[in-house]
Amino acid sequence: MDSFLYILALAGIKLGIVFTLVLLAAAALVYLERRIAGIIQDRLGPNRTGPFGLLQPFADVTKLLMKEDIVPEAANKKIHGIAPIITLGVAFVVYAVIPFGDYILINGEKIYMGLATAPDINIGILFILAMTSVGIYGITLAGWSSNNKYSLIGGLRSAAQMVSYEIAMGLALVGVVMLTGSFGLSDIVRHQDGWLWNIFTQPLGFIIFLTASFAEMNRTPFDLPEADAELVGGYNTEYSGMKFGMFFLAEYANMATSSAIIALVYLGGWTLPVPAETLGLEDGSVLLGLAQFVTFIVKIFAMTIFIIWVRWSIPRFRYDQLMHLGWKILLPLGLINLVLTAVGIKIFA
Amino acid sequence: MLTDFGIILLFLIISVLFVGAGLVTAALLRPSRPNPVKNSTYECGEHPWGGSWVRFNPRFYVIALVFLVFDVELVLLFPWAVVFKDLGWFAFLAMLVFFAVLVVGLAYDWAKGYLEWDKPSPQTPKLEDLVLPKKIFHKQQKDS
Amino acid sequence: MTLEIISFVVFALLAIASALLVITAKHPVVSAMSMIFHFFMLAGLYLTLSAQFIAVMQVMVYAGAIMVLVVFAIMLLNLGDEGKLRSGFNFRKLVAWFLGGALAVQIAVLLSNGALSNTAISEKASELGTAQVIGGELFTNYIYPIEIVGILLFAAIVGAIYMAKKNLPTEE
């Protein structure tokens, strides 16, 4: 049973499912963003392509595929082409450590609902942090290689902003790791079973992490790298056609990732609201796996809707305010949270 | 364990291939009609003024420096956090000392003003600065 | 076992190739990118040794933080192609050749002594590579070195700020 082919086949199936999920989520988010923006601004939003405009994202992709790809004469063409690949590749690879549920027993064999979420990989959170820090290069190189002033400023802003908030993000996560005693995302979720969500035990950490997530995603109120009022389009000013589409897709994939991580780390992940025994679901059964999966997806969507809501409600920060918030407010708060958590664990445990 | 990381690598390769496939499909479908004006650098419709590969504000560099130091401290905090529950009071106090040093470092940066970013100083126009002569201004006020 | 050897060979070859690209590439940004790739390959090598924590730290600190600094330096200074710089650093070349030669001799001596012949991975390796074990060791047996590292990092902050001070425009 443990043959190489079996492992490969299982990995292939999982890869296919996760990949489809990510793409579907990105498409759904593009649609949701436009509809919710429409509702918030008291207009309809896209509603002509297919029923309720549901086919809008696919129409968008077709349009982007047909668009001419314009690369400025002055740009560094090789790096200009590589940058979107880096951005999207990093946005995808984070999903490798995200568990979509616990495990399913098939023929007495545990199959974990995630690509690399088996218990012997217990660096899930660190992997995500490492990938976020590598994701900086995509946008920075895009901005630099375009040889456009707006792009350069956008790229540098993005990099400085992401590194500034990464420290606060990491500090918030340290608090959770202290409670759980593991970096594995599955372990963190299991630790929150029975409504012991980390949002209740780590409220300060949650706020820090949420704010930092917005900054890492480069979304409003921290969308300084692409602030259209001052930088035209920021790092993607000189991108068009499918290359722009890749950045666009990466933005929504990142949004889904961030929501998934927040749901996993602070909102109980795939733990069911009621114990599985009450529902009469066996441990390891396919139905229980499905129930966990649905719970997780619902939490992700709740989170993404919140993120979209924030984008259309809150104005943009100024860059000095952003740096002030990152270094002088969130970082000290993260340190305070850490000390409080440490003292709390020492006293109560 | 290695197989699990192999799956991550496989996933990375497949996603890069997917992106590549998307770009190639686009290359086959899209028109290509370049012209010098279209291919010039965008600068709000004006002729671009010089390149953008010039020396830039070193403040970004300072931020990256400070980040590097804090990142290393963060990396040391992680293995501590993961075994925190099993450690005694001694390790806890020792880590508090480590922590205090970190805070002093932050305070130093703060006090020296290296976490400061340039703030805009907006000038609110006053009545005296108005371009319109006062007489016309007051007349306008009266009329409206 | 075979999987480990195959992945070791692949990672090692790619690591050497990217390292060569770092020093031969004309453009500094290409050099920096191959260096990032090189750090990833090193992380892969750590994984073949079952050291998953070190592997992720490698990516996070080297590829994610140190290279940000390097990329910033390249982008903010914009020295342009290396070809434009004067290539008359003969003294540096001499030192580089000397150090490289010393390293080559060291490796040759180690190989001839058979010090590197025992390449079998210990059974315990996969346990030792986890963060739990590293943390347990660091904060019990190696607590004083950690404190010293803390002070060293503080010195690094102060030093970095002092070095950068010259470049910053003074306030008002």
C-alpha cells in the first residue's frame, strides 16, 4: 500500500482538488468583490453575464487573454516577465500546508485533508511566514523592472510595508504557538476544538494579526503600493493583458489565503460548532470530513466578505501613518501580547 | 517527511507551469501591434523624463535593516514559544531578559527617530493669502 | 534512502549552478535572484537531512530578510551593470583567490581523511530536526549563548542605525 505510485496518485488527486479550489475561490472572490462594492455604493454591479452575473470572472479572464501585452521599451524585459510568475507561484504554494479538514479513513488508512498536513510536518505557520516574506520579491521586482517611476515607488512601498508588518504578524503568531505548543496548523485547529477559539484567548493577537494581514495583502486601507490617486497603478502600471491578470489573480488568491489562515489560527478552522458525536458522525468518516470542510469554507467566506467590506468602507492611510502604525503601535502591542500570554500561561497552567 | 515536502515542491512546479501555460495561451490569442508611442514608459501621457533607475530614498534601506534584526529575534522566539509550556521559570525569566534587550533596541530606534517617516505639513490657506483682492472677495460673498 | 540521495544530488547541482550564476551574471538583480534560488536549494539540502525547522528558517531569514536588504541596496543605489564599474580590484581578487584556495585545500584534506565518508543519516535525525527539540535544547542547555545573541542583536541594531545615519537627510 505504501508504494511510490500510490503516494503519487494520492498526491495527484489532492493537488487537483486544491488547485481547482484555489482557482474557484479566486473567481468567486472577484465576483463577490464587484457585487459587494456595487451594493455598498448603491448600484447593481455586474449582473448581465450569466445568471446574476456569475460568469463575470470568466468573461474577465477571456478579455485579459485577448488583450495585447505591452512591455515598455525601457523595461528589463526578462524580470518584467518573471515577476508575475513569482507572485502567483508564491500565492499558490501557501495552500500546500493548509488543512481543509482533519482526516478521512479509507480502508483503514488515514488520509489527511490537505496537501502536506500530515503530523510529521509541523512547521505549517513558519512555512506560511517564510512564503509571505518571499512573496515580497514578485511585487518589488515588478515595480523595479518596469523602469517607471510610479512602478518603482509602488514596488518599494510594498516591500517596506510588508517587512514592517511581518514582524507584528510573527509576534501575534508566537502567542498562538505558545498556547498550542506546535507550528502545525492542524494541531492549532485541534487545540481550539469546542469553541475554545483563539480569538477569545488571544483577542489582542487577533487584532494585530488581522491588521497585519491587510497590510500583507496590500489591500485597503493599506493599498499604498497601488494607490491609484497618486501612483496611477503602482507596481502594475506597466503591466497589461494576462501578466496583469496574473497579479490580479494573485491578489485574490492571497485574500483567500489570508482568510483561510485567520480562520484556521483564530476562528477555530474546521472544528464543528457542535461535537461530532451529537451529529452522530463517526471519527474519520467521509461525512464528518465533508462537514468540517463546509464549516471551514463558510468561515473563509465570512472572513473574505469582511475584508471586502473594509475595502469599500475605509479610506487609505498615508504612508507615514502606515509606518507609524506598523512600528510604533502594532509592534509594541505584539510584544505586550506576548508577555501577557506568557504570564497567563505560567499562572493558569 | 521528505515525500511531504516533495508534494509541496510538486505543487510549486505545477503552479508555475499553470502560470506559464496561461501566459503562453495569451501569447497565442492576443494581437501584437506594438508602436514606439505605445511601448514608451507611461508618465501620464507626457514624454518620460529620464529613467527611474536612479538613487532613491535610503530610508527604505534603514527599514529593511531594522526588519532584518527583528526577524532574527523573531526566529529565536519561535523555538522558545513551541516548548514554552515545558520550560521552567528559569527559562522564562531568561527569555524575559532577552525580550528586554529587544525592547531596548526598539526604544533606541524610536528615540533616535529612525522609525519616523517624513510627514506632510499641509498649509491651510488663510484669508490674507487669497489671490482675489479683498474687495472683490467680500463682494462675491455678499452676492452669493 | 534512494529518494534522499536523488534529491540531494538534484539540490546540490542546482545549488552549485545558481551559485555560479550569482558571480557570473552581468546584472546585479539577476545575481540577487539566483542567490535567492540558491538559498532555496540549501533549504532543500537541509530537508534531505530531515532538518525541517532549519530549512524553513533558512528561507525565512536568508531568502526573506537578508535578500530583501540586498535587493533594496541594488534598487536604491542603482549602480547599473557590473560592466560599467572599473574592474581593477586586483588586491581583492588576490585575497579572493587565496581564500578560495584555502577552502579547496581544507575540503581536500577532509575528504582524504575520510571525515566525510560517514554520510548515513542517523535514525534520530527526523526527531532532532523539529522545532520542539531545538527549542528544548536552546532554552535549557544553551540559555547563556541565547542571551549573548540577544545582546549581539542589540549591538547590530545600534550599529546598523549608526551606519545608516550618514545617509539619512537630517530632520528640519
